[in-house]
Amino acid sequence: MITKMLKVTLAASMAMPAVSAILPGNTVFAQELPAEAVTENTMDTTIGSGLEMTDIIETPELDGTVELPMLPEQAETEIVLPETGEITEETVAPEVTETVTEDETAAAEEEAAVAEKEESDLDARRGGTDVGCGLTLNTRVNGVDMTVHDYQVGADQYDVQLGGTLDMKKVWSNYDAFKMAYILKNGKEAFRSKALVGSYDYTFTINTDVVTVNEDILLSTDAWQEAFETGSGAAAVGFFHFMKCSGVTYNPTTGEVKVTFTINENGTGQVKVASIEDSAGSKPKEIFAYSPEGAMVVKNENFKKGASVFVGKATFRGEIDMAPWMALIFPIRFEGCIEQENLTLDVQDASVHFDVINGTWADGTKDTITEAVKVDVIKLSEGSHMVAGTLEEHQIPTGMIAETGYVQESGAWDNEPTTEENATIFHKSGVTTRSNGLSIGYTYSFPGEPGKPEDPDNPEQPDTPVTPEKPDQPDTPEKPDTPQNPGTDEGSSGSHTDTDKKPDSGSNNTNIESKPASKVPTAAATGLGFTLGLQALSVAGILAILKKKRSK
């Protein structure tokens, strides 16, 4: 009777014992292939390729006696005769060595290569689905959507964010198609018992020449988780219950940022299909997020006209697989790739204003002349910069003409314009300049001649104010002489003669009895003044009135 011994090598990639599915995020799942996921033909093919028939050995059947190999204890003994003459026994164990020939080594390597290839072929036979997903991008500066951002005087820095929207409709459409086919064959509860594994990466590149990174925020998984949850809103609340930010990397040399999200429900590394089916917002049509606020800024000293904040391509790339995996449409691989939205920096042209005083331009006009100058931001040091440009020679006015009364040869600029490169400074951080935004002015003036009017529009205006003459003081009335023999008024009891009267000088010797002006009653004089007019206000007028009364 001949006994045949069959040596069978089972490839490591065979689905029946185990299958290794390497998923994004370096998570390895070894799962048994469900029988319902493999057709009869597929199974036959799998088994046929997985089993390897080798070396059929025929051995004769013996008559019940088997010769066993000699054990070490049964080895022959060698008698040694020492010099003493005594006879002793020493057991010598036979040397046992294992020799591997080159042929055996080559065969082992070939066998390993075949096993690896069979595993690869088996994974390829799983199929899977590649889904192209639409991807759109947009950018923000200080919370406002824009694609071009202008330099602003007085600002220290600008917060910049990159936003992306990934269309997930095709991913979930394929998922639902598999779901329906599986439920029709195996029932709803069987499908709900499954789980999903997978991950996706979001990759973009920043321009490190103009962007300053705050790594505390940029590398924070919590910050990115919040950004995606907030950006996608209620429509994806269930999705981000199991899709968690698992890592962020940043290469400061290349500027590449890679953000990884992995399916991880409650720390299990997967999500139950039942959770997806029962939770609102678990299959969002799109996911959307801006990068976290404060993670990337453009400082004014790094501002460069025409520079792009983000460069190259931005990519969403991921995979969703079934656990245990099935050789149908899973895994679902999706990718969205697009040239990044280039947020462009710009510096608007500055303006230079020229004015003339006490004269005119060469063409006889006096209006302000304005010229535009191209400028850029020049970095002086960390935290310091200036905005400067270059005036062209033809932009600077010449041939100014002095107006009448002003010295032609004495005309001059208040600050001499120059055509040196970047010598016209419109703004310098930390320094107070004559600038108004990105605008400066120059004035050309002619000084006036001594004694000539300074203001040509008011030629009668004197150089120095004239002190007005002091008004004449009113004449002091003369005090009348006091009579030595005063007479009595007419009608009194006393009598008098002409010899008793003192002649009044200037009255042609007319005798007048009068009282000194200082003795005239104020009330009487005032009453007369109101009655007779201004004449009564003088002493002569009062004396005339008194004389008239005496003659009555």
C-alpha cells in the first residue's frame, strides 16, 4: 500500500482564513470574508489560486517494523585511556547541524513572492469604486470673502483663511446602491450589523514668503474639528460625530499643510452602519470648512504686491470601506483636486500733489497738479516697513513764474522732490510723516519783497498795521472871575450902582452879575440843557441865560 502525503501551502492572502485590508490612517483590519459576498465562481477561482499542490511523496508500507533514528543517548561510546592507566567512559553526542541549501532559500523567497502577489491580486479583485468629487475653494481676509486684498495704512496684519467645499453626493450614492442590493439578499438587520472604516486627507500649500503661521492653532486637531463642524453645519452634524480630526502636519520649508480625518466612533476606529442609518446628518451632500481663524496671517512688513497667499493645488482624498470588507463596490475611494484659489495681494498706486504759492506754473495756471506713483511695501525689519515709490522726472513741475511783487529768484520747494529709486516715501511704520494715506504733497512758493503786500488778492493791505491817532480831548472851559462886590438880584431889598460892578472882560464893558461856574446848580443846568439844547451845556451859554434873566 502506498501512502500519499499532500503538502498544501495556503497563501497568506486567502480570504477564507483572513484578509488584511490596509486603510488610510495606517489602520489595519483583518476580517473574514463573508460567504454571501463571494459568488460560487469567485470562490472556486480564489481557492484554485490560493492552493498550491507540491511534492507527492510515495513510501513503501513496512511489515510492522519501523526503524527509528538513533537518539543522542544511544550514541556509541568511546573508550579513553588516560595517562593514569585508569579506564573511563565518555559519551560523545553526535553533532547535529541544519543545512539550508541555496535552492531551498530561493524556493522560500519565490514562495513568499507568490504569496504576496496572490494577496495583491486578491485585493485587486475586490474592485472598489473610484469617485470624482467636485471641489471648490474660496478665501477670506479678516472674515470677509475676497480674492484680491489691498494694503492698508495703519494695519499690523491680516487674518487669512482658505475655505473648501467637497461634493460628497457620489460617495453616498454608491453607498446607498450597495445598501439596497445587500438588504435584498441578506436582510436589513444583517446590513445594520456591519461597520464602516476609513479616512480622508485635506492638503493645501501656503506661500511662506508672505504668510506667517501660528502653529499653536494650525496644528490643533480641536481647532480643525471645530472648523469643519461649524462650516458644514447641521447638515453634517451626524457625520462629524464619527469623523474626527486625527492629525495635522505642516512643512515650513514647502508650506504644505495636511489635515487628516479618520472614522472613529467613540474610540472604536470604525462606525456602526446602524449609527449612520439612525443619525441625522450622517451622510452630508457636502462638507465645508474654512481653515481656523488666526492660524495664518499676513503681516504688513511681508506684504508684497502681486504675491499669492496660497499656491499650487488643494486636494481632498479619502476612502470609505466596509468592515468586514466585501468584494463588491467597496472600498469607495473619493478625490477632489483643484488649483488653489490665489488670494492676491495688491498695493494701490500712491498720489503726489504739487501746489504753487505767489506764482503760477509754467503754463500760467495755479491749480494743484496730481501724479500717480506705483509703490510697494519694503520690509525694514521684523515689525517695521515702509511704502515707497519712484517719481519720474517728467512728473515734477518746472518753470514756475512769480507773480508781481514777489521775487522770482527766491522761489523754492518746501521739500525737494527726487527721482531716486524708492526715495519718495508715502508711509513708514512707527514714524509720523507728511503722508495722508498713500498721498503726499509738495509746495513751491515765492517770498514777497519788503514793503510789498504779501497777499496779491488784497493789495491795499499794509505790511504792518497802522496805529490809529488818539482822538482829541474836549476843551476845558475857562473858569469865570469871581466878582469882588457881588450885587443882588433884581427885585431884592438891597440896591447897587454901576460903580459896584466889575466889568466883564470881553463883554464890551457890559455889567453882568454872575456866579462862578462851579456854583451853578447842576439840576438847573441840566434842565436848561434839555430845554435849550446843546448850547446850555457850555459855561458861556449858562452865563448868557443868567444875564438875560437879570435884565428882565
